[in-house]
Amino acid sequence: PPDDPEVQARLFQRADDTSRSVLNRKHKFQAEVSNMKFLYRGRLHLLDGTVDKDVLSDKISDVLEDIPPSPGPTRLKVVIFGPPASGKTVQSMALAEKLNLVHICSGELLRFHIDNDTDVGMQAKRSLEAGVLLSDDVIIPLIKERMSHLDVRERGWILDGFPRTVGQIQALKELELEPDFFFLLQVPDAVVLERALGKRIDSETGKIYHTSFSPPPPQLVPRLRARPTDSREGALRRLQTYREVEATVVSYFSCVGRRVDGLRPQQDVSREIEAVLLRRIPLDMSGRPPRRAMPSAEEANAYIKSKLQPMLVKGLSELARVKPAEPLRYLATWMLENNPNRPMAGEQGRQEAVVKSNTEEEKNFAS
């Protein structure tokens, strides 16, 4: 109790603090808690509330200390796969920048070693000139080392050009780095050759241009170069090598994969991949064009306020006016006929629904 007489003088007892009222509230509380206990199975801790408050506080602290920490935010793990010149690197770079992921390109790693005349570079150069895949013994350690860096672990990653063999797939599995998403960019062989022959690389920035599809600014032309492997013969060899491994890789990752039409404009391909990563359209290896993406939370709320709520109010008003014998059936029919996603559903269809409901109502009344 308070020691201050003035405070004591202001005290009063609430009308619902009688013994009967308190017992009724306690029984109601216990009944409600009993109905909810199953929702917290495995996480419910029963504590004696009659003990000293400091003792109770210590018990709560002990329980909280035993709870394991929550896992950190999800890091995206993505593989973009496809034939040579299908747009893998362009898409990977754009998505990595937008989503703050680390872009790991096996080709760039190898070109670094080639430019610096390392042992790995010399092996890679011979493999590229022959149009064959580099040995797993060489490429796997390179990828493994890069993926051990802190930025990859903290930000997530997009793999471009890896894996391409069963051994490389197995290496990702052993490292517990299997992707959450796998995208196959589909491009016909004729288009692959056309793209490869026109590809040019900025020798200073590494940016990729194309003489027809994405021409460089005139001032950059003197420093652009074509890769030796982008000759017609080199492109054909690389394409043949890719087709030999495509089915195996695609089959393994099909459960987390989506086929994407790589013939469309770059922005359209990027939007589709991003929509999948945001889980707005589903994974699908059928190759069918994407359906309209699921709306964002903001778009959904705007739709509800502008379309769904007014439609529901009109439907309920119509229900109150007609007073049909089967109100739920009538309301469902009315909402289907007045769905704002069906602007072509004309007045005739709505009138037919109303007439049908009114006829049924008259029959029920007559009977």
C-alpha cells in the first residue's frame, strides 16, 4: 500500500473487482488459454506465478537464454545457366547489382589467370582453344576459394558458368552451397552463333557490347576486342560442348529451376527472373511464358481498396435488396459476374444471374 496519505485518500475499488467477478474472469481466462495451448506446443513454459517477483524474473530469463538464436536473413543462392552467348553474364551482372549479390563468373576467374600467365591460366587457355571443358581439378578449387570469401557468405551469390559437370554439382553439394534458384536461359543455336560473332569486350572495364544488339559508344570502339573463342569455329565447339552437358545439369536442378526465354529483350528476362526470386511467379521448367506476376503487398492493398472493397459493398447492398433464398450462392454468383478482373462480362450476364436468382426465390416462396 502507498505510504502517502493523499494517495491513500484517492484510492477506490473498481466495481468489477468483486470476488465473483474476479473468479468469473479467471475461469474465462483459463478456458481461453486451454483452447490455445496446442498452438504453442513445444514452446510453452508453465511458471509458478505465486513466487517472489525477482525469482519469477530469473526463471523467465533462464528460459529465454536457452532459446537458440534466430537464423540470419536468407541469402539468395542463384545459378544462371545456358549456352554460350545466351546472356548469362549480362543478366547475372544486372541482378547482382540490383539485389546486392556477389556475381561469381567462372569465365572471369579463368580470364584473370590467362591474362596473368599462371599455370591455371595456361591450362584454361588450352581448354578454351580446344573447345572443351576445363578439368574439374582446376575449376572447382577456383570456385571454392572465391565462395569462401566474406562478401559471398554475407550477401549471397549468383553463379555464372558453373556448375557444368556432375563433379562440379557434387562439389557444390559437399560445400553445402546448392542453389535455391536455377535459371535456364533458352536460346536457339542460330541465335547463339549470331550473338557470339558480334560480341565485343571493353578491355578496360570488362563490359560486354554487341555490334548489332548493344553497340558501344563510338569513343570506346578502339579499345574493344573480340575473344578468340568467339570466332565461328570457337563458338561451334563451345556450343557442342554445352549441349553435351545441358541435360544432366538441368535434370539435377529441375526441382528449383525455371526455363526462361532468352530471346526476349534483356529487361523482360531480368524482370521474369527477379519476379521468381521474389516468389511472385512460380518455378516452372515447362518453358511456358510467365503468367502475370503476383502483386506486391502495396499493389494488393491498393487493389483491395480501389476494387475489392467497393465491389463487396455493392454485392452486400444487392443481397439486402433482393433477399434471395440462398444468400451465399447469390452473393458468390453476383461477385463472379461483377469481378473487376472481367471487364468484358457485360450487363447481359449480370442480368441473367439476377433473373435466375429471382426465379429461384419465387419458386421457393411458392413452395
